[in-house]
Amino acid sequence: MSFAKIYAEYAVAAVELAGVTVSAVRVLLALALAAAALRKRGSRQAYRLCRERLGRSILLGIELLVASDIIKTVAVDPTLSSVGVLTIVVLIRIILSLTLEVETSGRWPWQSGSEL
């Protein structure tokens, strides 16, 4: 195994760990902030706030995990099969990102206002 592939594997592991860690920490933070908002603002606003923050946490984690998949596909295992899997993962991530953006902000990413 070449020196570059070894470093690429370490980079993949580091980015995957960062994705999981960031997601977990941000989900716990979102739940804690929602609990605090529940006392101050009421259940409807706390639910909306928690939902928005959870959605953004999931998006950030997914983006880091996709970055690790890209590194792995390009540097570690550049086979046609891995490129096909990466393509499917990226397409699912795009659909999920668009759906979560609509859910959290109430508009499509390319819209400037809050109309749907």
C-alpha cells in the first residue's frame, strides 16, 4: 500500500469521526436548547426550534460523511463500483438536503423570500 493511500485512509477516518461527533454533539445541544425554550416560550416554539436545529445538525453530519466518502472513492478505492455507490449517496444527500431545507426554513434554497 502506498504512502498516499495510508494518509488518505487516516483522512477518511478523521472526517468520518468528525461527522459522527459533530452530529451527536449538535443533536444533544439541539435537545438541550429545545428543553430550555420549552420553559420560556412554550411547546410550539420549542418544537419548531428543536426541529430546525436537528435538521441542520443532520445536514452538517451528512456533509462531513459525504466528504469522507469522496476522499475514500478518489484516493483510497477508485473503482467503478465505488464511484457508482458514491453517486447514489450524493444524490440521496442532495434530496435529503433539499427536503430538510424546506422543512427548516419554509422555502426552497433558491428562493430569496419566505414564500413557497
